[in-house]
Amino acid sequence: MDKANYQLMKDLTETEGLPGFEDRVYNLMKKEIVTHTEEIYSDNLGSIVGKIGNEEPKVLLAGHMDEVGFIVSSITKNGFLRFKPLGGWWGHVLLSQRVKILTKNKDLTGIVGSKPPHVLSGEERKKVLDIEKMFIDIGASSREEVESFGVAVGDAIATICPFEPLANEKMLLSRTWDNRAGCYIALKVLERLKGESLPNSLYSGATVQEEVGLRGAETLAKMIQPAIAFATDVGVAGDIPGMNQEDTSLELGKGPILSFMDRSMIPHRKLRDFVVETAKENNTPYQVDIMMGGGTDAGKFHISNIGIPTMVVSVPSRYIHSHVSVVHYDDLEHAIDLLCNVIKKLDRSTVEGLTGLS
């Protein structure tokens, strides 16, 4: 396995970047992008892309930098932190987990706690605990002591889980594959294509604030004004016990995901078919997903300006929107291969043929 790839994955997944607090990941993305191109563009919210190629049309490829997490909402008089979610969370995955409070001066470790089960009623034990009933313990005894540690209302709170290849080294554990997988893919596509003579201009990087409403996608698309766009993200793997195959049949190691429909977008059919044909031409494995329970940055890309044909190319992941997640190395590699092959074919006449319905 490529050690440089593993190191990049480790750096991306272990660097914190909550919605509205993406500066650490932004700086890492910028550091990586500048090794491939000096042409870097960033919007006023912090979405960032590197540009290679000098021909029309413009092609946009982006993951999103932000991860689900929390924000300190109040401090109790006894020194516990109350918190609100940044992005979607399910109460079952939170209790007794370690978290990191990102203060201005240093990071502090805390533990998500609640009233113990020994004192819950039978009915209470059957329910998913509301986040409003949880707290974070950082080892303080008063509000004053918490404040002396530098913690303030509005501080971001991140999950804790190191990057680690599992027993099968292609199975990769981290806390933030949603969506550092997309950031990784965007960087590797930029790296691979920088020496090519492209028939277009590729803008590749990542957006901010996807988890709270696809906000950076809207501003980035307005800034770049691409003719074609690709969002790269993760999808829900169904290859675990208890999953209904009618909900999702996606499996790790079976190839990247081509989204034919989600809550935020139906892809432009001409572009969809073009991507599928390219995958088949190059014997690139892929999986098809139709899922109404989520959306991606493509939801904003495709309705920007007068409409941008857009496609989502993702990888399946287990346990997203929790403290841990797992993806397969081969899926990442095949997603990079597919996007590179597609982008190399997007010249002016091809792109003109991928717009409209006639």
C-alpha cells in the first residue's frame, strides 16, 4: 500500500473541521493543493479549489471539508458543558464517547455523559436519549473553572478516533470519512491530472458547511461558474448485519457510487449516461444508488446560474455521522480513476452536447 496515500488520509481524517470551523482543514487542503498548482481560488466562506488546465469549459470537482460535530451552547454552574449538534446526529452513538473541545488556546478532552441507566425508569431505557439531556464532562467543578480553562460558549467540539487500517489493510477506519474521502479524491485527481494536456480547466478542492445546508457549494459554484460539476462524497453502505437490501445494496470494495437520485438532486441524464459509459469503457467497477434520505453539494451545484449538469461520484462508508467510519481503499482508487477518465474527455463540444434535453 502506498505510504504517502496513507499519510494523506491520516492527515485529512485526523484534522478537525466543524461546519463554520473549517480553518484547520482549509489550511491542510491549501498546503496540499499548492504542491500541484499555484492557481488557488477561495470564496469568502472558505471553500477552496486549485486550478489546472487553461481551456474552456470549466469543470468543478469538490468534496466538502466539514464534519459533523457539536458546539458549546452553555456551561452549567457545576462545570459541565451543554452542547448542540452541528449536522445530523443520532443519540445512540453519543454516550460515553470522548470528544475534543477546540478552544482558542488549546484543545481539551471531554466525555459525553448523561444520567446513568441505573436510575432510569423502564420506559426511559427504551428511548433514544435526546441530546438536550446530555452533557460533556471536562473534569471541572464550576463554571468559573471551565472558563479558566479557556472554554467559551460557541467553541466547536470534535469527535476523537485515530486513522487506522484494520486487519484487512484496505479497510480503513477513521472518524471523518464523511467527507475527507471526498477531499482526498479531489486532491488525488488534481495530482494525477496536473501533467495532462486537459481539454478544459479543472477546479478541484472542497467546500465548507455542507453538513448544515450545502452552503459552501452555493458560493463556490457562483464564484467558479463551471459548465460541468462533480460532487464527491460518501454513501451509506448496506453490507452489515440487519440492513435491508431494499434500503441500500451498496458494499465496500465493489466500486464507487454513482448517485441516480437523492433528496437534493436528480442528475442530468446525459451526464449520468456519459459517466456510466466511461466507467464501462475503462472496466471501472461502480455501484448505483437511489436514496431519498440524504443529499450532497450537488444539490446546490446543479441549480447554480442557469443550471449546471452535475453528477455525484462517491464511495460507500459504514457508520457515518458517528465517531467512527470505515471505507475501502479500492473504492477510493476507482473513484479517482473514473473521475480522471471522465474529466479528460470533457472538451468544449462534448460539454455542449451534455446540456439541455435535445
